[in-house]
Amino acid sequence: MKKIFFNALTLVIILIFTACSVPGVKKPDSINNTSPSKTLSKAEQLIQSMTLEEKIGQLFIIRPDSLDRNLTREQISNPTAYGVTELNNQMIESLKEYPIGGIVIFQKNILSPEQLTDFIGEMKEQSKIPLFVGIDEEGGSVSRIANSKGFDVTKYKSMETIGLTEDSKKAHDVGLTIGSYLKGYGVNLDFAPVADVNTNPENIVIGDRSFGSEPELVAKMVSAEIDGFHEAGVMSCIKHFPGHGDTKGDTHKGFVSTEKTWEELKGCELIPFIDASKHTDMIMISHITAPNITSDGLPSSLSNEMMEGKLRKEMNYDGVVITDSMAMGAITQEYTSSTAAIKAIAGGADIILMPENFVEAYNGIYDAVINGTISEKRIDESVLRILALKEKYELLK
């Protein structure tokens, strides 16, 4: 009896150590020569090593001025004054304490080509996780670099003038030209093209920033411009979903609403977004309220019905979703920075752009995870999208 037991035990031992050569017997992971981590992407590997604080930081793209805690909220939001133009010790400490996902450059942060390149380089160097460096460089009136003194770059009258040519190659050239000089200064993300269809003559926000009033033409031009950005190695972000072209008000100043139904938007405003959603890197959500589409009464940037229900499920968009600036009146007049940030992430946004009070917004998300209002799994979903995009553009070295 003992001999039978001994022989059986011997056979089991032999099978364990020869499992790699026995059909149908799986070799134990502990002695597998191939580490499971080698099959993971860089983004997947990175997120496994990140702290909760680092994950939450990735959810924010902010003004560099917000890193300088000596500045007041009003000074940070001032469009022309109090611009930070070089990295100081306070900002370095802020980058360590709040490991943000990216920064957005404004004209007040720009003095010269050399200063801009050095400033961006310094912020990148001090960031543990590589940064998105974004800018509004649409070509035309909203062009932070082209409209600054001392920059020898191509200037465009407007995207409307490009649209009037009906030549998509010209739109492609715009993306390639702007993208090329942005990359040269260290910018890797342009909040462009404008995908809004300019159908309302009373619109005071979009106007000639749009390629025109015909949705098919706008769609063709937007997609061509994105191709140009990508050829230059720069990320694109189409805006302002679900369409700001047929509104009268300005979300910078307060509440703006569209009375259109989803079907009506699909017949016009949504056409460029649907067309470009397959190859843009980000979609920017506006603060427009749409009472005939969503029942929650929230701006689109905070609405789960709009972001998860319409954009992700109905349009099948799986890329990065970023809010419009959370320092705009449409948000700040109704919500604290903390509340707005929590609602945006809970609603389906991946990135919160420029909250009025960044530290309050960051702490709000952190507290929401700790108390269970938002799950860490939900945070991970957004962070993985963000890191995957950074990996795609070879930022995760």
C-alpha cells in the first residue's frame, strides 16, 4: 500500500516538473518564463503602480497659473494679466503635490518663442507622469501663438475663409501647418478643430471660427484638419459637443440652452461630430443645457444622459471626453468647483478642464472616492483612456 502511494506521489511530482511538455497540462505561473506584465501596454503597467492621488491628478488639465498658489482665483482667470511665464519653486511643489494630467497655455503665458519652449520644457521635466500640453490654436481670432508678438508663424484670417474654398486639402494644410509649429514649441494637444456648424446669425460665440453653415462641408473640413494635425504628431480635440452653432448665448457668461431634439441635432449640428468621432483624440463637451434631449436639467458637461447615454452609447465614442473650461459662468454661477468636478466625472467626463479653484476640485474628487460617491474603478476607466492616449503619442517613455 505504501509503495502504491509512493509511486503515485512520484508520478505527480514528475508531471509538475514536466508540465511544459505534456499536452493539456498548464505550467504554473510561478515557473512560467513569460511575465504576464510583458503583455500589458505601457498605460496598463503604469496605472497599476499609481497612487489614488496620481490617478486623480490625471483627470485635470489646468492653467499653469493655477500651480502658483500665490495668485488669487481672480488673477488666475484674468485673460490678459498675471500670466506665469516661468517655472518657480511654488509651482514645482504644486506639481509634486498635485500630479496633474496636463496644462493649457494662454497668450498671457507667452513672451517669445524661446521663453515658451523653455517654460513648457521645464514643466514637462518636473512632471513624474508626462503632461498633455494644450492650447487653443484654431487659426483666426482664437490663436494664442499666432496672435502673439514675435512669432513668425502662418496666420489665418478665419476658418470660415478656409471653408469658403470648399477645398478639404486647405483644411488639411491648416492642421499640418499649425500642428507643426505647435510641436516645435513643445505643445502636443490643440483644442481644435471647431466642429460647430454656424447656423444661427445671432450666435456671438462661434461665428467665423466655424468652417461654415453647411454640416457636410464642416464635417469634411474638420476631418481633413484632424488628419493634418496627426501628420504633424499633434493631438486634436473637436468642440463644442453637442453643437454650439445654433445658440444665442455665451457659456463664458452664463446659462445657455438649445431647444433642439436629438433627432434635430443629428440632422445638422451632430454631423461633423459623428463623422470625426472615429479619429479625433478628444471631444470637448460644452456647458449647453438641452432640455429636449436630457431630463436631468444639467449642462451637457455634467450630464450622464448626454455623455454616457448619447455620446458613448448611441454614438459609440470610446475616446477621451474633456469638459469645456469649468471656470465659465455657466458652471461657476451654479456650482462650486468641487461639486462641478464630481458631477462631471460621475457624468462620464474623463478630463476636467481648468476648474475655477483647482485644489478644491481635486480635493472634491479625492473625498468623493474615499466616501464612495465615486468608485476608484470609475476613476481607473478615465485614467486608462488618458494614459492610453499619451502612450499612442509616445509620451510614456
